[in-house]
Amino acid sequence: MPELGGSLFQPSLPEGRFGPRFHAYYYKQWSSYRMDYHSHDSTEIMYLMTGSCIVDVKAEEAREERFALKKGELILLDANVPHRLIVEEGVSCRMLNVEFAFAPAAEGDLAALSVGALAREEPALAELLRNPFASAVLPDPEEVPHTLKSLVLELDRAGGEGVMARLLFAELLLRLARLRREQLQSSRQHAHQYIRRTIEYLHQNYDRGIQVREIAAAVNLHPGYLHRLFKQHTGRTLTDYLNGLRMDKAKMLLSASAVPIADIADYVGIASRQYFHLLFRKYGGCTPTQYREQAERDSRAGSSKAESEYF
């Protein structure tokens, strides 16, 4: 029977009737070891039972990510993603590995245990299958290693077949999906906190020259990561948001104060008056002088209207 393939993120997987086909399952003690990059058409779970190790992953555009794993953590690697294991000199670890792909369920298999049937019943699994990733390190409560170990023992007994193995795989997949959902929800909550703190910092410091690295230091994030996080959650870069904020403050000063136009650039943290005028035209659609003149005309028109209505 032909396999569907090893990736968790195949479009037909949630729709059809497919079950697991196990390629490998083993315990392995590693000491002072450096593996070459490799990939395979199967999803891999690496669970660290003891010690520590490093897993390097080449994601999109050959971008390398490094994960330092410690006892009680697991990494989930999608199929065909290049990766390697590194156990540093003088260090050892013991690992439990399971590699699997998917194939059409054989006649007589329990339909309720197909990946598609499980996804239709469990929103967390449906969400997992719809959101691809190359790799994910998951927090690992006691239930997952227990299920994983039970699955490997059953596979040893039944040679990769049998109802119990499919039941344990279904349990494992559902637990991993729920862990992934909890992880993403926690990550979003933390992200919102960082974005809120960043915006508060910008509102409190827009009147002086500030740079991304200073903003990042204020919220305890790496500048590159903060830049990506801010763009992802607001749709704007930090520079664009800050410039927009400064121009909003400039408009307020132009329309509601007597601050000279020549001084407003300094009020909003822009050292160059020429650059201030360029930014104002970009964000305001006119010059600062034109904006103030229009604001004065609108104010006089509003006063005249109010007087006529009063009398």
C-alpha cells in the first residue's frame, strides 16, 4: 500500500482516512557526538530522557535554527527538514526517537483512529495540521513521555501493527496538538505584553531621539526579534509607528497651540527641521504651515457657526 508521505501538513491528511506507518523507533545513548545534516520523508519525535544536546535545523531559505534541549523536552521535526544532532564534548544524553509517515488505512482499521477523524473531533489537532512548521520544541508534562514510551513498547511487541499501537499513536498526536496550542496561546500572551510595553515606551519617549536597540533594551528583547514581533502583531515597523506617533503629536501642536512651527520638530524628537517637513508631508499630506492655516480656518468657521446658532 503506497504511503501518503511523512509530513504532518499534507492537505489531504485531515480530509482522508490515513493512519501512521512507523519507520523507526528506538532508544539511543549519545556521547560527544556530531551528526551530519540529513533529512527523511518522515516526521520525527526526539524526546530527551537524560542529559542535554543541541539540535540544528535548516528551515526556509537554509536559515539555521539551533535548539538546546535538556532532560524532559522533546522536539517535533517535520518530514524532509534538514537537521543534525550535536552532543558536545564531555556531554552525554539518552534519547527516545519515533519516526513515522502516513498511508491509507488498511481495510478493517478503525475509522475513528484515522488522522482525519481525530482532527474533526479535536480542534487542537485540526489547528496543528493547518499551521505548518519545520520544527517545534514542546514543553513536556508527564503524560507525553508515558504515552511515547508505551507506544514504543507496543511497537516492539506488535512489529508496528495492531489496534493498541494505533490507539497510543492517536493519544500521542492529540496530546502533542494540545501542547502546541497551549504553547502558541502562551506565546501570543507574552507577545501582546511586549507590544504593549513597547508602545507605552514610544508614547513616553517620542520627544527625544531613540533607536530600536534602546527600545528593545527597555523591554528586554533582542532588537531583531522585537522588530519582527512588532511588525507581525501591528502590521507596522517600529520606525513607521514612531514617525506616525510623532506626526500626530505635531498635528496636535499645530492645531491647538501657539508653538512656532520652527520649534515643533524639537518637541516631537526630530533633530532636523528639513526631515520633519518631509515626514509631515508623508504622513499629513501637506506642509506644517498649510496644516496650521487650515486648522485656524476650521476654528474660525466653527466659532462663527456657534455664534450664529447662539444668537
